[in-house]
Amino acid sequence: MLTNGGPRETFFHTVFNEILTDLEMVTIPELPAPATTLNLDLSRYEGVYGRPGARYEVSAEDGKLYLTLVLDPMQAAFLQKPDRIRYELLPVSETHFLMPPADPLEDTQTVAIYDFTNGTAQYLHTNCRVNPRQR
């Protein structure tokens, strides 16, 4: 199934779980719940990550971690969205996070921030793409 808009993960999950249930097969599990007892050093995640056409800024504020998606002004105008969209990151583990939607037409996304070789995370992975640390 290919989808390219709207809350596609919810749609995919609903349709495939119905088909898999009818076929008496294992269904797709729900996303994990945030781990409320983790005590993370948020400074290890802070930074700018990106690749051509994508920029993500990760920051900590009041003991919480946030991801700001920075859109190109032309892309933001086309999508009729602001050029900066901020999401809270809810930890599932030391390297995996849930990113609740900022818009009702979005789904909760997963984000991985990992490779602490130099003390700070070197990569941010979301939407099936890896974004190296830029600074």
C-alpha cells in the first residue's frame, strides 16, 4: 500500500490489521508507551541535524526534549504551514522517541537519535531517513 498524505500510518495500521485478523495472522503492534522513568542527559541530544532539503533542531527546555522541523520558506508557503514546526519528543528508550503530531492530519512519528561516540548524538533518524549532526 502506498500513501502520501494525511494520517497514513493510522490508515495503514487499521487496514492491514483488519486484513491480517481475517487471515488469522499476527497483527501490527501498537506504538510503545513513553518511558516515564528514564533519566536522560538531554544535552547529549541537542544539536542541528540534516541533509539536503531537511533540517531538524533538537533542543531541551524545562526537562523536556523538542524537535523543531525547519521548512524551506517556499515549501512552507506551498504547504501553508509555518517555516518552523515544533514537536515534543517523548522517550521510549535512550535512543528512541515518540513525536506526537502537531496537526490532526498527522500521525505520531518515531524518531531515533543515536551514536554517542563523541559524547553527543551523531544521527537523527525519522521518516525512513538518516540525518547526520551538522553542529
